[in-house]
Amino acid sequence: MIFAADDAAGHGPRPTALFGAAAGAAAANSWTSVNGWSAARVYTNVAEEYEAAHTGVAIVDAGPIVRYTARGRQAAELLARAATAPAAALEPGESARGLLLDQAGNVVDLVETARIASDLFLLSCSKSHARRLQLAARGLDAVIEDITGHVAALALLGPKARDAAAAAGLDVTNEALAVQTRVRGVETSARPLSFGALQGVEVILPFEEALTLWERLRRAARPKPLGLDALDVIRIEGGVPRIGVDFIGADDARREEDKRTPAALGLAHLAPPTRAWFNGRRGLRSQLAPSRRLTVLAIDAARVAPGAAVFGLKGEIGRLTSAAFSPHLKRMAAFAEIATGTEKVEVALLDGGRAAAEPLETAEGRRAEAFRASDGRATESRF
Amino acid sequence: MADDHKPHLKPGGRIEGGIDAVVVGATVDGIAAAALLGKAGLRTVLLGAGGATTEDEPREFWGGYFCADGEHLVDGLDPETIATLDLYRHGLEFARRRLDSVYFFADGGALLMDGDLYRTRESVVAMAEHDGARFADFLESVLDASRALRPFFEGGPLPPLQQSLSTAAERFLSASVAEILDGAFDDPHLKDLLMAEALFRNSQRPHEPFGFVSLLRRWAGETAGLQGAVAYPKNGALGVRRALRRAAQAARVDLRPATGISRVLVEWDKAAGVEMSDGGQIRAPVVINASPAQRAFMDCIGAEHLDIEFQTAIPTARPQFSSARVHFALSGEPGDERTLANMARRLVYAPSLHEHARAFGAARRGGVEPPLIMEAIFPSVFDPGVAPKRCHVVSAILHPVAYRDKPDDEFRDRIEAAARATFERMAPGSEERIVAVDIRLAGDARDGDAVRNLAAPANALDQWARARTLSLSSGIGGYFFCGPEAQIGTGFNGAAGRRAALAAIRYVKKRARA
């Protein structure tokens, strides 16, 4: 569940299914547009929202995430082809993370594939990839459909997420599988979710019923609404890069040198070249090891700006791509694209000084490390 | 282990080993590629499309009248393929090495042009004295640009051009036919003549950009050592195919034209051979496929093994325009003296701009509106055996007609009427001597069929980009493509087959070193 970067020139975004409820909870009234849908940056206070997600339960309006269904006899082949997630190996109810890659093995987007039934899959993407997916379906007995505007999606994050979902009547007894259930006559699908280091539940339901479920959850567990700014802190701590912010998707990059491989983003474990064929696998095999890698830094400062220079022993070695103050670390956490193998670094501050920084161990980083240590065999990406 | 890494074995199927390369598709490019591989010392098997093949034999379309499908003239058979395979030694012979052309115009006028384009100035001066020098300059500039761009039209990268040439070449590559010819000459016949040559078998209409490049491509070709010339091979199209086949046999290629394949075996992202329709397999590290791209990639390899970006190069859109292949059986000699005197030449009906607009408009709407561009020859003059004594066969290509997947009888009747009407403009009084008409359309094509090339391709630049992608970027090691989409322009060429064979030989050498 990664939100794409805010729309650069977005005006008049469409309201998501949960906009009515979100607007009522957004005391800060700070809004932006993601994929043309309205999204709250802050509801009340970033620190409070962050705290709720780590100690209790937080609710996220996941309407701006782009959703596709793939149906048909060869729906598994279609998704196994389009994304690196092992769609064909998933049992009904299982979900897996993966990447969309271009022919040369560069990252187009981060995606999640969920098998709803034997011939029905749900694909969640940060951005729209209609043309790419339609092309992927060519020659296969499968139909891909964009359902983003037809469904509502919300995510519950935090240690009490499952309890909150259960209190609202959702069936979350199975910790590994998605479950279809009816809540007071409303068809819902709840599936386990992982966001950075946090676990949770994602619920998909009909567009018209969204406010009813939000209200049921609010009355049952009082989850704290979580805005994009708090989500940004959590994702940076978790080591999950954001498309359009930390890297440019290969389909949007205008120059070859702007494209990034999974290894350059620290996501090589999501695209193991030993997995059954997927788009870009051949290209991936011929890619050289990246000279720069996206790394999460913990910076001894209260404020740094994205774009700030990062210095190593021999001078500038890269730049910050995104940064947020981490209430947990009590200092700044930031993604930086820096030369590989760098340990001690400094980051330029707004006042002209420099602050010491060090690589931060993240949940995503641990998975990548396990993948490297196993020589490319530890490829578990299921939730 | 993933599915695509498992050897695809079918119980009961015969597995053949000890073979270095398999070529699929007995087209001109396919046979050329197989012969070149055989000549390089690779044990090569050439497979056809399956079923009986009749393309190497003349077809009797009316009692005692014979014709050959596909191309009837050669305007650019790859000189390197001819030289490497020594095709002259294997029976390639031209009945006319340099066919003069006679152009017939809408106002009833006609112009005889020398088969050597460099010597046409005299013909032009005879018709329009004041345009002679301008025409010579124009021709020289187009021929220079064509020659310089020849590697590009063979599917290679754009060659570096001299400054003086690059400006003209840039204009020729991007402009419409009308844009180039407007104001170039005073004489309308000259414009009509060049427009007919440029629009013939082209999908670009007179005012559409990237239209003129088609003429550039045609004149880049070399026939019997002469740039832009048109030749009639002995036995027509069959003569070229037979020579290639003999070259392949001499190179010890195992020819199996009646054997079709069901798919190409891919293991670990590399070609591993082919599976045949009967379930048997031929294991080989190199496979060259000369089938149309849709079959070569989507059917033989499967979408699940292809990169999505690569797949965009495989054409899906139906062509809008095509040409019609027409044969007339004449019960005697043409009725008029002018045609009678030019029967050993290439006859071209060059419509006026207005007629072009009507014909292309009608074709776009799915119909046919005569007169059309017609290129006709009398094969019976060069090879009397194809028609009864004192009778003749006219072999013609008519352009443009609408492309139809399944042409019905009514559509054929309209094409026949258009063909008769256009031929009547070239040879008045001949229509009453036509005893039979044979029509083959692009929609009649089977896999690897010669008439497939009748569909008018996209403009040459699009074709070049598509050909480059399809030939170079499938990503499957040891799998090479030389189907119709690998060729730029229409007609016999063989360069795509040569390029595929050379790439395959480089691959084999690299593999041996590793």
C-alpha cells in the first residue's frame, strides 16, 4: 500500500468513497491529490497519528491506490507476467508483494497481488498502468479491469488493527489469508497487510457502502485517521521507497539514467531472477550492480530538506530524496541515494552546517539482506 | 524449477538431435537464411508452414494459362545474398535485366522511360524540354539519398550522412509525396509518373507525411548491378525461389517444406528447438523464424515468455490498404498498336492526382474506385510456355484496394471491374480479348504465403523501427526473426534473412567460445 507522489498540478481532485468521513475527521484541513483522488495530508497532528499507529490502531483512506482485477483462465499467467509477485503460486486468499519492471529490468512500480479466487486476482498499484496491463493481457485468456473508482478501500494499521476489524464484524480470524465476508449485508474483502514495519488489515468494499463501514469501525474501535505525512514517516522508517518521490517509475522517466533497478532501490528481493519468467527478468540478469543505492539514513538533526547533499569521506556522494522527523528515533529519517558501501556520512543542513548520519536498519532492509545472504534464494514476499 | 525451464517432452513424439539450426518458413528470406547457415557449416533443417506447398510451381488459372503468385518483378534482391550464395550459379537468370517502363496517363498520353534511371533525362527532354535539367537534378539527388540510406532500408542503423546529403535525405524521409513534387516540375505527366511510383504499394496517401520515403526505399534497391532498376527473372518469381532452393540444397540444408511446427521450445530464456505438429521435436540451439510476427512470437513462443514492451512491436492493427494481384488470360494479342509495341516492357498506369484521391478515398471506405495504379507485364512474351500459342498472360498488381480479411465474391467482382477498366486505359480494345481473370488478395494468404506481402505496410520509418525491435530484442537467446515484418518495403529482398543468418552465426560462435 504505497501512495504515489502528490499530483504536481492536480486541481479539483475527485472525492474518494471515504471522503465524507475523512473530511469530518480532518481538523487540520490539509489536503492534496494523489492519482486525481483527494487525500488528507494531516488529520490532527502527525505525531499523534504516528503514535496511534504504533500503539493502537489507525485508519487510512486507501482510495487513491489504483486497483485492478484480473479474471479468466489465464489470469495467474497474466499477473505472473506483468509483475514479479509469484501470482501463479498463490493460493486463494494469499497475497504477495512485487514490482512491475520494464523490459530492461527497471522498476516501474511497487505492487501487491492478491488471489481472491482461483481465476480472480486483485492487483494494487501506486499509479495507473492501464496500457501496460492491457498489453500484458494480449495473447492470454484473461481480462484486466480498473476498479479503482468502483470500490472503497481502507487500511487498519497498528498492533490492535485485527481487534478493531473483528469488533466491527469483519472476519480476520485467518492471519495469512484474505477472507470475503458480509458485514450487515455488505460484501467486504479483508486481507492482511504489511506497511513498513507495521502490520494491519486492508478492507475492500463497494463504493456506496464505504461510509457505513467507517462509521461501524469508528464506533467499535475509534481508530485514529492517518494522513499521508504520518504514513511517510512510517514508510521511511520501514524502508519502502515512494514512486515519484524517491525514484521515477521507468515508464515516466524521460532519460535512461533516471531509471532504477530493483537493486538500486534496495528491493532486489522482490524480483529474484530465479523466479519463473516475468517481464524484465531477462533485462534484470544483464543489469550491472548499481553504483548508487537508495538507503535510509538516521540523521542527527531536527530538520533536513529533501534534496540536501550527502557527504562521505571523499566529498559529495549523493542526495536525500525524502525526509521526515521520526518521533520514534527522535531525529530525522530520510531516504538518500548514495554510493554503495558508505558507512559514515554527513548531511547538509539548511543553515549551511552538516549533521552526522548513519544507515538505519529497516524492515525492508532486513528482507533484502536475507535475500543477499541466501544468494538470491530467500524470496518470500507473501504476507 | 519454473515451468519454462522444464524440457517440454511429449511421450510418443520423435526427438531429433544433432542439428545446429532450424529455420521455420520456406519464404525467400527463410530459404536464404537456411542456405547461409548451411554454407557456414551448420547442420540446418528448413521447415515449411505445413501442408502441401505449391509456391514453387506455376498455377494453371485457366485452361492452358499459367501464373505465379507473389512478386512478378524484382526491384531489389539483396546483392550480398546473391553473391554469398552464388545464386547465378544456382540458376538465377534474368529474362530482362533492365526493364524499360511505359507510363500511361489519364489524358491518354504515354511516356517511355529507360530502365536505367540515370539515362531517363533524354526521355523527359523529349516530352518536356524545359523540365529536363530539373528532372535530372531531382533524380540525382533522390538516387544519391537512396544509395546512402541503403543500409538503413536493410534494417541497419541510420548511416552517417554527408552534410550536403543529410538535408535532402531528411526532407525525403519526412515529407509527403505531394510536398516533394509540388512546384518541382511544370509538366503534369512528370508529377503523375513520380507520384504513381511513390504511392505504388504504399499506405501513405499523396498528402500524408512520410510518404515519399517509400520511393526512396524502392530506388535504394539494386537489380543486376543497377540502382533502382526493375528486372524480370526467368520463370518470374519461381525462378528466384528455385535458385535459392538449389543454393540451400547445395549447402546441405535438409528441406522439409511440408512439415509445420506447433511451437518453439524455450528453456532458460534460450531457444532449444521446435516442436512439430505431430508432437515430435527437433532439438537445436538456433531457431530462425520467417513466419509473420504474430505467429513467430505470439503463437510459437507464447505471450507469457515475451517482454511487454517487445510485444508492442508485433502488429495487431489490420492494414487499411492493400494491393491486388491480377492475372488476365488474353485470347490473342492486345488490340492496339501502342501496347503491342511495348509488350516486353513494364507498363504502368499513372493516375492523376484527382484519380489518386478518389482511389485512396474509396479504398479507405472499404471499396474500389478505378482507375488505380497498375503495374503490368506480359510474362508470356518472356516465357511462351505460360499461355497457349498466340495467346498471352498479363500479370498485374493493382493499388490501392481496401484490405479485407475475408474478401467475398462481390468484392472480387468489383476489383475485377476496376482491373479491367484500368487495363483498358493502357491497352484500349484489349478487354474483349480477356477470357479469364485471376485475382489474389492479401486476405487470401496462408502462413508464409507469397500474397501476404500484398498488404500495404505502414510507412518505411515505422517499418524500420518495428523491424529493428522484432529482429534484435526478443530477448530469447538463439531465436532470430526474418518474417515479413523484418523487411522494409515490399518485394523480394532477402536482406532480412541474411541479417538473421549472420546474427545466428555470430551467436553460435560466441556460444562455442563460452
